[in-house]
Amino acid sequence: MSSEPASGRSLRAVRTTAILASGALLVAALADVDQNSASIFGVEGPTCPLGSTFGEESCPGCGLTRSVSFAVQGEVAESFAMHPSGVAIAFLLVGTAAVSAHAWATGRLREGHRRFGASLRLTFLVALTLGSIWRLVRD
């Protein structure tokens, strides 16, 4: 597998990705989540304007933050009930954090790192699309 030393710009991007993905997982783990809201340290998260106006099913991402938090906290049934894509997105965050941290720690971008990044974007879109379709047909 080929690898090359990461340039300063790409290493900063990898570092930023590792920090953001790890931070998102930490916030999800610490969040106080229920079926109606999510808060962290007493600060309630924002309400989706589209979902609150037209109903959660009209917004493909409504409930996704709460669903990911439930998944990270090990509440898989609640996660799936909130949004079917939440468990998949939580796994994608873990993978992103791990792969980015590895590239950052080694200072090298391997071909596998690049392929993972490309497949991550596609997997996220597929998971979100399938989860949204599931939400529409389950009711």
C-alpha cells in the first residue's frame, strides 16, 4: 500500500477531521437525550425549523443528532426509533476519528486513508437516504 508524507495543508485537514469527529463523539456521549430534546451541560440543542413547521418526517435529518447520541450511549433501540441512520452515522464517526487520528499520528496519508474518505461520503449519503425513506414508509 503506497503512502507519502502528508503535506502541511493535508496534515492540518486530517488533524481537524480527527478533532471534529472525536469531539462529536464526546458531545454525543455526554449529551442528555430524550425523544423530544437533547442538551449538554444544561444547554438545549437547537430545534429544526423545517421539522417543527412541517413535521419531523419532512426533514431528512430531523432526529439524527439525538439518534447518534443514543447510539453512542449504547441505546440502539432508541437510536433506531429516533432515526434509522443514527447507528450507521455513529459508526462512521468512530471510523473517521480512528482513521484520521492514525494518519495524523503517523504523518502519512496512505491510499487506504483516501479511499476511506471517499467511501465515507458515499456511505453517509446512502445511510441518510435509506433512513429517511424508512421513516416515510414505516408510518
